[in-house]
Amino acid sequence: MLKVRYVSKEDASFWFKLDKHLTKEEYNKKVDDKRGYVLLKEDIPIGVLRYNLFWDNIPFCTLIYIDLNYQHNGYGKYLMENWESPF
């Protein structure tokens, strides 16, 4: 079963395995502002998505990444569709 949830501080070690471009300060801001998501399969994290706001009100995706072991199975599409239609 797939599940998408907001990123939390406890996700840091997994997050930074996939996202090499975000500073720890910016990561904490994503957590606080709820501008990052984690994709879980059977409660195991397999992907991440983060976004910013353009002109302070238009969301745009700045990174979507699925763990290499899970790529090419439609998980990225699933994560993007859930971001576009929030839970």
C-alpha cells in the first residue's frame, strides 16, 4: 500500500540520501512549512518531493526523487498526482 505524508524531522537521514542539494536549514524550513512529502510503500520510505512558492502563492515542484530500487514503477507519477491533489 502506498501512502504520502508530510516530511518530518525524523525523515532527515532518508531524505538526505535522495536529496543532495538541500541544506539542513532549508530542510528544517520544509518540515516547518509543510513543503515536503515522503512517499511510503508498506510504511517504508521510497521517495521524496519538495516544492517552493513562485510569487509567494503559486506552488512549483523543485525536486521529486524515487529511490533507485523503486524507479520505473509509476511511484513518481503517484507522488506527483498526490501533490497536485493534496490529501
